[in-house]
Amino acid sequence: MTTQDSRNPLTVAVIVGSVRQPRIGRLVADWFTDRATRRTDVRVDLVDLAEVALPLADTPPGGNPDSPIADRLAAADGFVVVTPEYNHSFPAALKNAIDWHHREWAAKPVAFVSYGAGSGGIRAVEQLRLVFAELHAATIRTGVVLTAPWERLDQQGRLVDDGPLGKAADATLDELAWWGEALRTARRNRPYGS
Ligand SMILES: Cc1cc2nc3c(=O)[nH]c(=O)nc-3n(C[C@H](O)[C@H](O)[C@H](O)COP(=O)(O)O)c2cc1C
């Protein structure tokens, strides 16, 4: 379903939250991005944190104006955070990237694609909701939960997109697009925090 005017697509930043090597996170993000690019109502910007230098020592309160990805995050109308679960939480690199920024997140929707061994990463997502609330972002209910995605790879190493998984991705994008359009209009009518 495409609910948004295709002449005015929403910009969605898909953020790859795991940076270790090797990792499965980029494969998961590539699958989701491929799914999203079939739509006409969103335009995807894939932000792979493994490709961005965000030193741990440079996180002032309120965000760092020297961020190499601030412009890309600011241009986004919504976010999809692709996160694994590490020790019942989310990766340190992802927290660092969140902390590097501030106003870039505000008054925008955030969806989650999570994965992990047993729980599909849901504990990481529940904790991320608390963090994004502090940043005035609106986390959405619907998301993709992937249990043991490494068992879903085909011979080319791509994630096998069965029926339920594809439906979960589409439902997530539908909801993100609704919130993205609503909040984009709201921000234009009245800049957030004014
Ligand atoms: C430091 C670390 C802690 C982990 N803790 C959990 C965990 O608490 N729950 C879980 O389901 N999987 C856990 N795992 C397994 C990960 O889900 C699995 O390694 C996954 O591939 C990690 O994503 P990545 O490859 O994109 O980094 C952990 C993995 C690592 C590296």
C-alpha cells in the first residue's frame, strides 16, 4: 500500500545499528531497504554506522554540529533503526550515534527492525523507545522482529523474504509513512518547539 503522494515522497533514513565485523546487520538493512524501494511513497537513505566516524569522545549535550551525518538525519522525515540485541540491550555504537545528534530526531517517527537469537531483539527495542522519547521522537508500534536471521540466508547470503516477514516490513512502512506524513505537515505548519 502506498498512502503518501508519490510526487512528494517521504525521506526515510534506514540506520544500521551494528558495526562489528563480521555482522548480519547490513544484510538485514539491505533486505529492508530493498523492500522499501519498491514503494513510491518513500525515498530511502541507508546510513550505515560502520561507514561513519563518530568518536566516542565528541558527544556534547544537544548534539555535535560537526557530525558527518547530521545533514542526512536532518533531511529525514522518519527513521528505521535496524538493531541487534546485545546483552539484552542495543549496541553501544548505536547509542553513540543517537547521542551525537539531538534536534535531528525531534518530531519524527522512528520504526524498528530488530533481530537476535531468541527474542528477536525486542528488549533492545523497548530500551530504544525510552531513549527516543527523551529526544522528542515518536516511536511507532509496528516493527519487524527477526529471530535468528542467520538461519534465513539463501545461498547468495541474502535474507529469505517469506510471506510473514515481507508483510511485517510492509506494515511497518505503512505505519511509518502515515506518521511521517502527519508529522512533516505538522512541522511545516509550526516548527517543533516554537
Ligand atoms: C556482544 C553480544 C551480545 C549478544 N547478546 C545477545 C542477547 O542478549 N540476546 C540475543 O538474542 N542475542 C544476543 N547476541 C547474539 C546476536 O543476536 C547475534 O550475534 C547477531 O548476529 C548480532 O548482530 P550483528 O551480527 O549485526 O552484530 C549477542 C551478540 C553479541 C556480539
